[in-house]
Amino acid sequence: MKSSKSSNVPFGLLHSVILKEIIDKGIAPAHAQLTTYFNTSEESMNRALDMLQEQHGLVLHPNSYKIWVIHPFSLAPTNFFLRGENQGWWSNCAWCSLGAASLINKDLTISTTIGGEDKAVRIQIKNGQIQNNDLLVHFPIPMSKAWDNVIYTCSMMLFFENEEQIDHWCATRNIKKGDIQPIEKIWEFARSWYGQHLDEDWKKWTTEEARKVFKEYGLDHPIWKIERGNSRF
């Protein structure tokens, strides 16, 4: 379902308003709340949300203008739950959960499971530092395919305790082994990647910009290879 008309809603500000509401309240602003805030019509807001989705700025529910995902947050339950002193949030994956923690910028705990299975793990972040930094993050989906089904892609970026667990997980799940990175490195990478997401003039990374960020953090495994260009990653 797409709106056929243009919109005068500034996408960067729209993106910022949605994220700030999620951080403050744990939920996305309602559609009517957004139209009121931007003093625009329902049709214009629909088009703005469509275009934000086309630029990979968020994911809408199929056949609806309800927000499902706006990275690094999810508005539906996932295997990654962040708990602060008085608030809780869902995130999408290991990468996103660290990015969400950096945007929230408070002491909190990420609750998840090893390999998306039954062994629970809690990652504590205090004063901007990860307390239990001996975990690994596995990235099995090529970044060039990430947006073919971004919900699936995110669901596969998981925490593990060691490489042997990853080898066993890949073998038993018939999933090709991808890149493995220490949690501390992905924490720093996620802080940079999501560092501008609250800016009112935010723009989604182009593929060329994304390539530069990957290179800056030494993410040179073939999993991270994406083609040059100015499309949005």
C-alpha cells in the first residue's frame, strides 16, 4: 500500500521524532500524532513514511502504515530486550542492540540468548562500557543481501561465547559461517554507525559511505562487501 502523492514532511526530522519517542516511551508515535506534529495531511504523512521506507529508514507492517522496525529498534517483540532503570525496549539483533544502547546512552542491560537458542545471556553496559566483553557477534548474511529481507537478516546476527559454538550452530542449522567479531569492536562500530540517527537532518548512509565505515572499523570479511554507489544501504 503506497501513497501516490508527494509529501512536504522533512524525512530527517520525521526519523528523529520517531526515534526520540521510542527512546522516551518505548513505543512509536501514532500516525495521528505524527500528522499533528508536522501539521500535514494523512496522505502526506503516508507518503513520507513510504519514502522513508524506500530509503531503508524504517520498515512498515505489510499493507499498513504502522511502524514495525526503525533501526536499531523494533516495535514488536524480539530476542533482544534492553532494560534501563525505568524503561524497556526491543531491538533487532546483536548489532542493533548495541546501537540502541548507544542511543539510549544510559546504564542498561541487554537480555538475549546465545545463538537465539535457550542459553540466556545478559550484557551489562555501565558508563558507556560493556562489563562482560568476552562475547562474539556472528554475521552470516552478506551485507549485499541485507535488505532483501532485513527482518530475517537481523534475526541472524547473534551473540556467541566462542567460535566452536558458531561452528556447531552453523553445521546443525545448515547456515554458512560468516564473519565473527568481538563484542567490543561491534560496540564501537555500532556507536559510530548509529551516532547520527537522532539528528534532525539525518540521512541514511549511501552504499559508498557504508563502505567507508566498514573499512574504518576493519570489517573486511567478504560478508561486508557491497557495491559502490549512491543508493541507500
